[in-house]
Amino acid sequence: MGWSAARKLRIVVENLSRILAIELVTSARAIEFREGLTPSPATARVIKELRKTVPGVGPDRFLSPELEAATTLINSGAVLAAAKEVVPTLT
């Protein structure tokens, strides 16, 4: 039963990475739509890291490649590392 549970856990972790990527992309766009408001330094640093690979607001387009790039950022630990640059006590 351990093998089956491990397979299910792997699927859950993969799905969670995709969900976090969607949340990251949509929240970054929402923050950018709110002109005049500035995010916290950690949030701004994470958005800056995201924008290295995922473009910002623009015309309607197919978002799958952008979401995959955001998923890769999350899985690589780049998003957490960007936040840790500002808030070193994150675990």
C-alpha cells in the first residue's frame, strides 16, 4: 500500500505545483492592474522573478506555455529563493 500511496502523493504534489503557478500568474497580474499601489518588497521580488520568464499584461493569448514556465519556476525553488532574498527567515 505504500507504493500506491507514494504514487498518489506524487500526483497531488504535481497538481499543487500547477495550482500554485496559476495563483502566482493571476495574482501578479492583479497586482499589476492596481496602479498606484505597491506590493510588499517580497511580493515585488517574486513578481520580478516571474517576469523574467512570463510576460506581463498584454493581449489575449494562449496561457499554457506561461503557466508551464511558472510551474517550472515553482518546482525549481526560484520563487522561494526570490522571496528569501527579502525575507531570509522564510523556511
